[in-house]
Amino acid sequence: MTTETTHHGMPSYWNAVITAGLITAIVYSIIGLASAYLTIGGSTGAGQGLGISACLVSSIAGVIANRMYAKGFNLTYPIGKGALLGFLAGLVTLIVGTAISLFWTEIIDTGMNDALMQSTMANLETQGLTQDQIDQALSFSPEPGSMNAILAQFGIGFVSLSIVNVISGIISAKIFAKEEE
């Protein structure tokens, strides 16, 4: 079986990066949707807990990509390449996860964003905030589903997933792509 090689004579890492990003994005999206529906249903604490879990899941894209690449081809490579694989896998996760989210909220459940906003407002009311305080708190957030909200979420996701997956890529390259001693 032949494999595509890069200009350095090593096998291409794109299969590992894309596979890791797809796996992570699907799991991340499922957990994120469950978190949103728990919040809408009034289980704010459980929804927040699942939201944190979704963030943790998104950090494993770099680990999956490096393990697939290093073990799949029995390779050793420097941690810088592991960081690159982690970054790219995180980027694929973000792009695919954003597409899944947009598909879900624009086609499958078009009322989800409004229901989430109503749930958030109800939660703020139960905390004893006045309507002015609620309006002020919500003024810092763009309208759910708007282009500003999508761009803000994508920007925050880009920074956070980049950092986390570069770190997980470095660590996993050190573990999976180390030279035999």
C-alpha cells in the first residue's frame, strides 16, 4: 500500500488530522447540544457541567491526531510537528463543530437559540436580578444565532481550541512519537 508523502519524505498527516477533528467535533457537538437542552429544560447546573465536559472533549483532537499519525506509521518526530497536528486537528474540530451547530439551529431546531435565551433570562430572574440588571448582563452578548454571535463563538473557539490542542499535541507527540531508548 502506498501512502502520500510530504516534501520531507514522511507520510501525510492529513488523514489523522481530519479523522481526529471529525471524531472530536461529532462528540463535542452531541455533548454541547445535550448541555443546551438540559439548560433549556431548567437543569442549569447539569447543562453547565456537560458544557465543561464538551470543552474537555474538544481538547483531545491533538491527542487523537498524534496517536493516529505516530502509531499508524511507526514514526518519530519533534514536538513542534505534534503541536502542528494538534492545532490543525483543533481547527478541523472547530470548523466541523460550527457547521453542525449551524445546521442544527438553522434546520433541525430553529427555536433552540430563542429557548436558550429565555432559559438564561429565567435563570437570571431566579437569582434576584432586576430587569435592568438582566438587560445590562445580556447587553454584553450578541443576539443568539446572529452573525455577530457566530463570529464571536468562532473567534473564542479558535483561540481556545488552538491553545488547548497545541498543548495536547505537544504532550501526545512526546508520548507517541518519541524515539526508542
